Amino acid sequence: MLASERRAAAGLAAIFSTRMLGLFMVLPVLALYAHDLPGATPLLVGLAIGAYGLTQALFQIPLGLLSDRIGRKPVIYGGLTLFLIGSLVAALADSIYWIILGRALQGSGAIAAAIIALTADLTRETVRTKGMAVIGISVALSFAAALVVGPPLTGLIGVPGLFWLTALLALAGMLLLTFVVPDPQHSGVHRDAQPVLDQLAGVMRDPTLVRLDLAIFMLHLTMVSLFVVLPLSLREAGLPVTKHWVLYLPAVLVAIPAMVPFIVLAERRDQVRSVLIGSVAVLGLSTLGFYLFNRSLWLIGVLLAVVFTIFNLLEAVLPALVSKAAPAGTKGTAMGVFSSAQFIGAFLGGLLGGLAHAHFGVEAVYLVGGLTSLLWLRLVWTLPIPEDLSRHVIALDTSGAGFDVSSLEQQLLEVPGVKEAVIAVDEGVAYLKVDSRHTDWTRLQRFSAVNV
């Protein structure tokens, strides 16, 4: 990567991760704090925990499309401003209703698609995957860090202080966008990085992609419903809220290396289904374990390590399957819908967790994850495993008067190893899905106008 590309990737990753840190820092403590607010009920507390997911899902794709029209940075500034306002509303909240409003406003600043599109604008095709990987890693680390730092910070500054800190993180994001992230020389549509409106219907009808969207939906439903009552169980088991990090930190540190062998196993195509089925089954048994042993801190710690391992594993495997399953030239749209499903799952996790807590008690909430896993097992058992193909983009010279899209697509498909080919005339590129083991790269490179 060029120096400017490294700077862009690092700056955008920092913006993305600080926003996610602010969203998740209150996750391990909000349930305890919100129950003491005027007007609080278990249902409303669950809604406060998951409210960000609904607005995030509603605005993510529209704001990404808006960034095509008015520019990436204006949309990101606007999203960070909404995030800032939501944080301030939650920090000043004197009732559960204001917390819900603040969390919903935080989620409405849905800048993920705009950040990914800006990353694509600021990186060459050959290194774009590295830029996206930097952002992905930063998000994963921010989630882990949020669980660890949230509880001790609560002891120092309280939950309102966490929201004030989140507001400062939003301001830091604006400064990074201004002084670190370069302005793009040209903003264009990148079909493998951002949603495209006319592709939405096709992506949402694809049976494999729909199953993968449901999988990430169920994963986040399970995780968020867990945090509706887990802090309450830890307190009942005798662990003060400021000490909850004592369980979260070892669980996070164990989970990161523990998932690696299973990711390697999943990379072998014939093992993906086994890894998925095993992960869902173990996740379901773990939530049942919380139901049975939620008074034992040692067992809760072990179960947390297992749950975080499964969560991190599926957060890596499922997007990879989406990338393989999405037709050539539609990866950005497929990932946009996938992310929206994830946040709808977070919202419903809070809502269903609150409902179960209100009507059946704390222990019943853990069964939400168990019942979800039963439905999920049926889903992954019949999931078609996408063919293990790589994505490749070649630049084309589309300026010639005799340029024929259909003819060129057919010629590309005749190259050994090329399975799918879609030409985007407006971008001047061809999106390909290829079998790297059998591709005639020399013949394929003859179609390229430049070496990208």
C-alpha cells in the first residue's frame, strides 16, 4: 500500500472502531443502570440495549447510496453528528425513554457503507482488500475492548460518563476525518465494496444469501439478548459491576486464538458445513449452560469464553461465505444487506430479551438463544455451500466505439478458470469470479487496459 493508502485505511479504521467502541462500551453495564431509571421495565430496558440496531439497519444502505450523490465525507460528518447528539441525549437522560431515544439516535448515524465506499475511493483495486481488512480487524478489536473497559470505566465515571466519553469519541472521529483521511480525487461506484440500488432485489431473492443473512441475524439476536440479563446474573452471583471485566478479559483473550483452528478448518470447502453446524450447536448448548449455571462465576467465565470463540468464528466465516456466494459485481450490495440483517438481529435480541425477562424472569432470556439455535441448526443443515471461487477485477478500455459488452463478457467466460463475468461500463472494469487453481492468467491479462 502507498503511504496515502495506509493513512486512509488507518484513519477510517480509527473512525469506524471508535464509533463501535462507543456503541458497545455500555453493553455490559447498561442493563444494570437502566433498571434504576424512572419508567424502566424489563421490556424497555431490552429496547434501550437493542434500539441502536433498528436505526442502524434502516439508515445504513440509504446513507451509503446518499454518499454516491453528495460525497462520502459529508455523509460521514452527518452520521458522526447524529452519533454525537445521541450520546449527549443518553448522557443527560433522566428516564428510560431518553436512553432509548439516545441509543436510537446513535444507531441512526449509520456510516459503515459510506466509510467502506470512501476506502474504495482512496485505495487501488490491488490493495483494496488490505484496506478493508484493516477496518474489519479494528472493529473486532473494538468490540473486545468495549467489553473489557466498559465495567471499570463505569466505576470511575458512571454510565452517563460513558456516554459523555462516547460523545468525545464522535468528535475525535470528526477530527480524524478532517486531518488524517485524505479527500478522494474521484468518488465512483464500486460494486464490490458498496450497495447498488438496482441490485438489492436480486440479492434479497438469492436463497443462499438469504440463509446467510438469517445466520448473522440469529447470531446477533443471541448475543444481544444475552447481555439483556447477563450483567444481572453476574451481580446476583456476587460480582460487582466494576469487576465484571475480570470475567470478560480472560474470555476475550482465550477466544481470539481458540477460533483460529476452526477458521483454518472451515477454509477447506468440505468442512464449512461441519464448522457451522458445530458452532451453532455449541452456541445453543452454551446458552442452555447460562440458564442452568448462572449463579456460578467460574462456569459463567468458561461459557463466556466458548460464546466469544463462536461469535468471533462466525463473524469471520459468515462474511467470507457471503463473498463467495454473491454473484460477480454484487458483493457490496450483498454485504450491505448482510450488515442490515445483523443489526435487525441486535434490535430483536434486545426486544425479545426484554419480553422474556418481563414475562418469565432472568433465566428465561437465556432460552431465547437456545431456541434460536434450534431454528438456526435447521438453516445451516440445508445451507448450500458456495463454490470456492476468488474475486478478480480487471480494468478495461471502454472508450472505443466498437466496445461490445455482451461479446466481451462471453470472451472472458471462455478463458479457462473464469466462472462469472460482469462488465461495469460506468466503472470501466470487469468483475470476475475465478477458480484460481485453473485460471489462465496470461490470457486473462490480455483483456486488461492497465495492470491493476
